[in-house]
Amino acid sequence: RTNSVTEILQSCILETLETRRKKQRLKCLYRILHGELKINRNRYLHPPDKLSARLNHDKSIRPYFARTDVFRCCLFPDVIQLWNELPAHVVHSTSVIAFQTSLDKYFNDR
């Protein structure tokens, strides 16, 4: 055997588990924001204190302040940071499928 597991995985062109998890979290947040999941978005997701077209898109969410790693790695604090870093054309997708397609392109271009 001369092939390593890493080489085999790279030859399959699979996304890393980390990337797949990020995309699933973002998709979950998209569905919450669009009322597709029965989670009260007004309770957990709030607009930022300041909006600036230069700094963020108009669908930005106020990040949570997390003092502990346990809370920082929970769904909302983790995914809000990712969401706010997305370009405007991705967050303005009109459907979950369009959002997923835009996410795939965004992560592949990085």
C-alpha cells in the first residue's frame, strides 16, 4: 500500500467535515430566518446595533457575546459569525436550494 488516507480523500475531492458542518449550520439559520423551522427567531436573532453597507449586509445579525468556549461553539454564536461574513448575494437567495447553491459556490471559490 502506497496511498495514504489523506491522498485518497483528496483524490475524491470531498469537502472537509468542517466545511460541511458550516454549510449545514448556515442552511439551518437561513431556514429559521425564513420561517421554515419552528424556532422563534425574534427571541434569538436581533439586528445589529449599527448597519453599514461597507461593513456588513442588510441581513446581518447582532453577534452574541460569549465568555466561555462552550457557549461560543453553540449554534447561534457560531453560525451568526459565519452568516455575517457571507456576501450579500448569498444571504439574499430566494429559496433554500438557491441559498445552498450560492453557499457551494462561495465555499468552492474560497
